[in-house]
Amino acid sequence: MIAYVTVGADDIARARRFYDALLPALGYALTEGPEGLSYALPMTPGQNPVAPDFYVKPTFDGRPASAGNGAMTAFQARTQQQVRDLHAAALAAGGTNEGAPGFRAAYGSHFYVAYLRDPQGNKIALFSSDPNEPGRDD
């Protein structure tokens, strides 16, 4: 099980605007501190934390942050409409489009996805795969 994902950011305030446009709508709560941003799903008292957490931090070695070539973090939305809404919100908050919301021929008929990059260049996917919603072939 993946416990957490960390991406580097040189401008934490700019990164926060971007991720605040996405993650709270998906149920993540933000804790901000001198070490950066920590987004976590709510935890029921007495239960183990819900994984994975998502961290946005300055680099440990002090060199400029860089996006991984081939690296991507995907967040599951509840509906296709939420994918569209969050993609638009993320673009308005400083992200760049890497693929408009929609179905892709290479994926299952109910896999609805949008791609974008955060202000640092990290690739993000937003997807919904609810079989109760219209599919690519419907």
C-alpha cells in the first residue's frame, strides 16, 4: 500500500493555490507548516490513517524542484462532472492542461480522465470510473 506521495515545489504559496483548488473537494484536509503542505484524508478516531497522504514540500537538498519524467499522481473523483469541475479549477489556479476531460480509447469504457500539470510541472490525473455513469460506448 502506498503510504504517501511527495512532490517538490519551489513556490509553496503558488503550489497551495493549485492544490487547494483540487484536494479539499476530494476530501483532503490541509496542514501547513514550515516544512510545506500536508494533505490528508480524514481519520476516524481509533482507526489507522487513510492512505495515501499527499505532501508538497521544498526540496530536501535545497536544489530546485523538478518534475519526474514519467511520474504522475492520480486522484479519484466521485463523478465525471467533478473531473471536469476540478480540471477547470486547477487550470484557473495556475495549472496547465495536459489532456482535456474525456474518455481515452486505450482505457476501459468507464474510465473518464483529465490530465494537467501543477505550477512546478508535476503531472496530475483526475479520474472517475463509476460504472453507473455513461461510458465511452454508451
